[in-house]
Amino acid sequence: MSENLNDPGHGDSIASWAAVIVIIFAVTVGTFAFWFDLAPLVWASAVVAVLGVPVGILLKRAGYGVGGAKSKKNH
């Protein structure tokens, strides 16, 4: 099997992991809130889940994305 030199890293960066962790946390809290019939917390967790995307984008722009200046794999 040949090595792909143009491999983007499959999201192995601080930015992508931070976004995924925020979204997973929000979905988990939202699930429990839905289960216990806490509608305001369900909506709040939905907002936090949506905000997980800009967290990843902002961290990527700050240099923590794949190949970024502050990432571990910038070589």
C-alpha cells in the first residue's frame, strides 16, 4: 500500500478534537435533559452543540488545526 503524501490528517488536531468534545458533551447533556423532561436544558445543549463548530474553526485559524503553526504535526 502506498503512502498518501497529501493526507490531511483525518482531523487529528487540537481544533478538531475540541470541537468534537464540545459537541459530544452537549449531546450527552441534552439526552439526559430530554430524558428527565428539562426542556430549557435541552435547548441550551442544542445551542452548545451548534457552537462546537465555531470552536473548531476558531482554533484552526489560531494555528491548532492540521498542519497549523501550533499543532504537533506541523512538519
